[in-house]
Amino acid sequence: MGQDSAHYRSRASHTAQPRAWKRACHQCDLLLTRDHAPVGQRLICPRCGATLHRNMERSVAHTAALSLSGLLLFVPSATLPLLEFSLFSFGAENTLLNGVQALFAAGYLWLASLVLFCSVIAPLGKFLLLAFISWGSAWASLAKPVARALRWYLHLQEWGMLDVYLLGILVALVKMSDLGKMSVEPGLYCFVAMMVVSSAATVSFDAETVWARLARRAAAAGSENDPEAVQ
């Protein structure tokens, strides 16, 4: 594998062994041996020069910190009032779970379950999985659980819809402000902060760096917990 001052060139695969064909360049589709870049370096395609992977070791620590912050923000976001609507002597507060309870009470079981999953279970599961992946990647003995958690995270990420829920809150805030008094409660600030942290954790997280970290731990501990063997 050739090296220059800034990057490493990934090796093209010329063998017929399936395990040698582990990566295809996203630009030119060249089949390459799946190497891991050293810390602070990047892998490039030897044919077109496209960047295949950057080893961002610090992203693991950043993701761990952001996921823990998200877990701390999740509790007040789910339990504290988001908005308060008042009209004359009537007043009502809305929390993240009140809408789900109202849908269940109205008999919309499927819709209530979908809202519960997308607005509560998926974001909470995302933070838990990211925290476990970031922490567990430091231990070779947890290679298989981390690999499973990584696959669950990739599937669960598609279902988190905090931005859609926030858009609904903003629509309600604008539409109902003409009917009565709408006031923003502390839960909404926590919810917005949680959404920002969730987006930052998604951007910071790099699955390739996690795999490289697991590979180094497995190489140091022996081949028994080799993450490449996890299917």
C-alpha cells in the first residue's frame, strides 16, 4: 500500500476470494481490499483519487459525549410541557407524550404507535445505541455486540423524526396563536436542544472509524473476536 504525506492508497483486489472484495469505490466502482487508514490519515482510490475513508478517531469520543448529552436532554423533553394554550379561563399544556396518549384514547392505535415509535422510542434508542457503540468499541470482547448494535442503529436512524415533530409544533404555534394565547414552555427548549444534539451526533458518528477501532482491538487480543467475521 503506497503512502504519501497526506493519504494512503487503498489496494485494488485482484484475487477471486470473496473476502478480498470488501469495498467498492463510490466514484468508479473499483473493487478494493478493505483497509483501515491510520489515525489522522485517509484512504483514496488508486484509480480516480476519491476519498474512501478518513480515520477520525476523535469522532468516537465526540459521539459518546453527544449521545450522553442527548440522553440527559431526552428526559425533560419528554416530560416537561412544550407549549401552553390558554383561552379566557381555560388552559392546557402539551408534552411529548400527551399527543400519543390522546391518539390512543381516541382509538387511533396504529397512528399512536407510529408517533410513539418515531418521536420517543427511535430517538431514545439512537442515543442508547450510539453510547454503547462508542464505549464498546474500546473493548475487543464486545466486538460482536457492537457490530449488532451498529446494524440496529443504521436501521433505527431512518425512523427518527424529531424534525417532523418540531415542524408540527411550529405549525401549531403559528395557527393557534390567533385563537388564544400560546406560550413556549421549558420542554420545547430542551426538545430543540435534543434535536440539535441528535443531528450533531449523526454527523460526528463515523462507522468506518468504529470498525477500524474494533479491528485494532481484535488484532491485539487475537482473532477470536475479529469483527470482520461478524455477519
